[in-house]
Amino acid sequence: MSEDVSPQAPQASPVAWKKILLASAGFGAGFAILLTISALIAVWLAHRPKPWNSTAITAKPNHLVVETAGEELHFRFRYALTNHTGGDYIVVGPENAALMKKIPEDSSLQRLDGATWDDTLRIPAGQSVNVIFDVPIKLADFNTSAADLNGDDQSSDQMPAKYSQFVGSRLKEMNGLVLIDYANRYRIDLPRDWDTAK
């Protein structure tokens, strides 16, 4: 009589299966954590704040006109803005930008309320365009009036002394201007080197 002996597959012990399952679970959890971290980094990179750019648009001052309109003094600063970007630049308006003055003592910035400029201008790449920034000054804020500044003699071509002194005092309060373009995150420095015209 012969006995049938057939080879049998080795049986894994319950301890070995547990080790395999734990290793697989650990690998899966580690891979899931790695994917989550990668996704969070990608989202952060996509939504992180764009750095401020102060070289995309530069400005060169070329003229300043001072005029009285009613009980307001208007400083009209004309600058040639140059576009150094690869595309057209549309000068943004006060709803997406702020014109500020630099305080001489510490170079901090202060918003010039009521300032206006042409926000329909388009500056082609590599080109320069003149932009006039109109800054109104309410005379009542300085306890004076147009009649007081202009004096009695309106016939002279010379600027009245009080008027000239007042204009000089206001200009000394500005160590240049800065246009902050919030939409494009551009800081456009408007240096103080004004050619003052009557």
C-alpha cells in the first residue's frame, strides 16, 4: 500500500498576516498624509499674496501747476509714467488705488483724500504717458480763504506773498508722492522734483 504525499502550500501564521496588514495600513496612511500636505502647499502657493512690485511702472516728474478754484487750492502734478511690463498697463482709478504723500520726517505714507487722475489711460508696454494727479486742498482746513491768500492786488503777474508762502508750506509737507495700485500690487513712486509753474 502506498501513501499519497502531495506538497502543501506553506500556511502563513496569523502573526505574519497582522504584520503585513499593519505595514500596508501604515504605508497607506503615510501616503494619504503626504498627499494632503502636498495639496495644502499647492493651495497656499496658488493663493499666497503677490509681492509688491515697485519697478513695473516708474515715474518722472515734469511739471506742477497750482491753481485756486473757489475755496480750494489745486496742485496738479504731471508725471511721465513708464511701463516696464510685458503688456499694456491701465492706470487704475481711486476705487482700486490710493494717491499718498510721503511725510518728510519719517517717509511714512498718508492718503491724499479727494485726489483724482485720468483712470482711462492705457500705457503700452515700454512706453511713457503723461498723467496729471489733481490734489485739492481745502483752504478752510487751514483757517484761510482765497481772498486772504490773493490779497487786494490782482493785477500783478507775480504770485502774492501769502499765496506763495502757503503753497510752499503745503509742498514742504510732501516729500514726493506714491500711487499704490492695489489691483496689480504696484507701488509707483512719484519723486519730488517739481518744476513749479504759476
